[in-house]
Amino acid sequence: MLKTSSSRLAAENIEDELPDEAITLDGFSYLPRLDHWIIVTATGRKHFRFHDLHVSAELITCCKRFAASLLLSENPTSAYTTFQTLRYFLLHIGEYDSSSKEIMPAHLLNFRGSRAQKQLYRSTTVNYIVRLWAQLGIPGVSQAAFVTATEMPSDAPKRGLAVRLLDPELGAYTNLEFDGLHKALHAAFATGSLSLSNYGICLLSAALAPRPVQIASLRLCDLRIRENNGVTTYLLSVPRAKQGGTAYRSQFTDRPLIEDIGIVLLAQARIVRRQAEASGMDDPDQAPLFPAQHVNSTFYSDSGTPAAPTRASIGMRIINVMEALEVKSERTGKVINVNARRARRTLGTRAAQEGRTLEQIAQLLDHSSLTAARNYIEVSSKTLQNIDKKVAILLAPLAQRFVGSVRVKSDSQDQSIQKHVFGAGDGGAPTDIGGCGKFGFCGLGKPLACYTCRLFHPWTDGPHEEILESLLARRTRMAVEGSAIVAQSLDDTIVACAEVVRLCRMNGREMVE
């Protein structure tokens, strides 16, 4: 009993080294003596859990002191990432040495020895954290462990595999996938099945590919509109993220917006401003551009005041909206796996295809180093898929880009669409390719835009194969001339036209049978 009492007394004494209350770099308070810290951030909550580490009370208290030091010097997200790696390491120690009062060389060596080859980078990360812990002068790391952590080999994780391997689930979207997603997104908003707020979030994710935390951090004052000689320009100041040692919303990157997106964000900002003013908010400019929609959000209030969303809620809104469109991938035949990270990888890939430099790609993706940008440069030459007539017809039923219906000309009352067959020359006679259900003026470029229009009804006897061959020839010519992005812009139309060719062939066989 005496031993137990002494141990409890020692634990209580070492707890005295922790303050009753502490603050984070962003100015939020928490209680360090608890075994579960709920760290409130401007875009959510982080949970620091110590109760299940199963190491000595002394080592847990030292770990708390180290974590508190991180929260005071790093933004909460960076501090949380470091703590989670340290927690993983301490859980490993607790499996076989629950009484140690400090980290020893054997702990570091055992941890490295337990890692598979592809996970050795975890040991390198732990070694860095242990060195940082010791350099801060906080007890809990032996001098021998500091020396061991310094001398152990360094292994870097293999990053960018999803980008370099063109992963169909995790890598960048193909041009067909990207265009299909956003045509469906525009159609959903046009029919009223998508809110302005969610439409704006998804447009922004596709155009600038910010992290969800950056979208969650946006405020009304970040959107700026300028008028000059009758020309309106839109500029968005995007808060930087994942910058160590910087407070929330302390650094920004100005990103110009195209008019189509600027108009949507301006409309969203006006709605939120009216809501902020009606709720009596002191400074409506500080209202979030995309307020929280759920009571589980960290700052949600039923008083009507626009509340900041969490980073997780923004990420889920992107996934829920885009996957509900049910756009299928031509690579998997399944609904496209959508998330904000894939949007970022797509932006980097397309930037590399356009010939952007490493520095420009890193700036677009808000990276502080050029390491990740190199993955996009390496893969840019592989991303222009070779598409011929046979491939296009095989891809067509998977991609589902043709949304109209094939009809026999004599059975339809739709107005005809006439166009020279490509390559027929100026003297060729106009040829009907299909009917249009619009019955009015259409500003789209006929007949190419028709193939991806749901109002288009191609005739079974139309010259679709000739148009397909012309499109393929044009795409090849553009690729040879170095216009990879422009060449890929034809892919949606090519696959839609190929589907029409396939359906017409099937219709012809059925009539013969």
C-alpha cells in the first residue's frame, strides 16, 4: 500500500508542473491537466487523448508539456499531426514497457525494427519529434535517446504515387471525368436541385483546388470586386494552410476568379451578408462565406448568426454533392470517387500539362516546397491518352457522355440540324445529322455541341462516323502541335459521338434481324 501511495503522490507532484489553463497559438484556451484535450480551432476541433497511452504518469505529463509547447508555437493542425505520430509511438512503448519515465534508445530501435520496409519513414518522423522534444528542454527524453534519434538512418515516405501511377480512385481525374463531373454539376444547379452555397463550394474546389480548411476559413471580406472602365474583375484572398508556426488567417494568397465563378460567389456573399446583418452581427465582413449548415458544427448557433463551418463538413459537402451526380468513370465503369484531394491532384496535373514551372505549380497548390510539384512534372507527358476510333467506341458506354436518344428521321417531329460533313469541302451539300428538341435559338456550336446535349436526337442514318473520324484527326493534330489541353477538350464530344455511332450500328443490326 505504501508503494502505491508513493506512486500516486509522485504523479500528483509532477502534475503540478502543468498550468490549470493554457492557450493555443490561435488564442483558444484548454485545460492541460485533463487526459482529454478538446482543442477548438477556427475551423473545427482536435482531440488530444492521453488516457490510454499506458506509460508512466511522469512520461505522460512530459508528453503533455511537449504537446502544450507545440500548440503555443504551431497552428493546431500541425501540432495535432505531430501529436498523433508521437501518440502512436507511445502506444507502442506501452505494449512492453509501461513503467519507463523517459524515452530510451531501445524504444526508438524497437519501434524501427517493428516497421515494415514501406513504413520505415514513420521511424524517421518519430526520431525528428524526439529530437525536437529534447531540444525544447522538456524532460522525458534521455540524452542517449537524443543521440540515437540523431544518428539513426533517415527514410522518406514514397509520396505522389497516386499521381505518378494515374490511380483511377485516388489520382487526378481524367479529362473525361473532370468534364463529366462539372457538366453534371452545372445541370444540377440549373434544375434547382443544388443550393447556391454547395454549387459555389464545388466550383471553387474545381477551379482553385483549395484544401477544405481553406474554404472553411473564407470570410466575406476575402472576396473583392473591382470595376475598371466597365470591366468587373473578381479576386479571392485565400488563407494559407499547413504553414508551421503561423496563426490562423495570418497569410493569404490572392487568386483571380473567372467571371462565371465570381458571379456565383458574389451572389452567395450577398445572401450571407443579409443574414449577418439581420442577426445583428457586429462586423458582417467577418461572416463566413460558406456558413455551417449542421448543429454539430463547432460554432453553429440557432440564433441566425452565420457560423463558421468545420473543415470536415466542407470536405463532406464536396463528396456528397459530387458523388450524388452519379457520373461514371470511363476507367472503372463505376461512379467516380470524388474528394477535395483528387481536385488538388487534378489541378497540379493540368498545370503541368500546360507547361507551368515547378514554382508555379507549388504556388497554385499552396505548397511551401517544390517536392510535391515534381510528381506532376514527371507524369505530365503520360497523361494525354491515345484515343482512336476503336478505343472511343469501347469507352463510350462506360463514360455515358451521350445523354440524348437515337431516332429514325421519319419518326421524329424535331427540327433538323444541318451541317456540312467534315472534310466534304465547301461545295458539299448540307447533311441532316439529327433533330433538336429546343425549337428555338441555340448559341452552342453545331453540330459538335449537339452530341453532349440532352435535347439532341441523332438520326440513325446520319454521317456520325465521318464526324467522329474528323474529330479524332483534329485531336491528333492538336496533340502533335503541342496543345495537349486543347486536344483533350475534344474528348467529351468524341466519346459522345462514338456512343451515337455504336447505337446506330446496333439499330442497323436490329433492323436487319
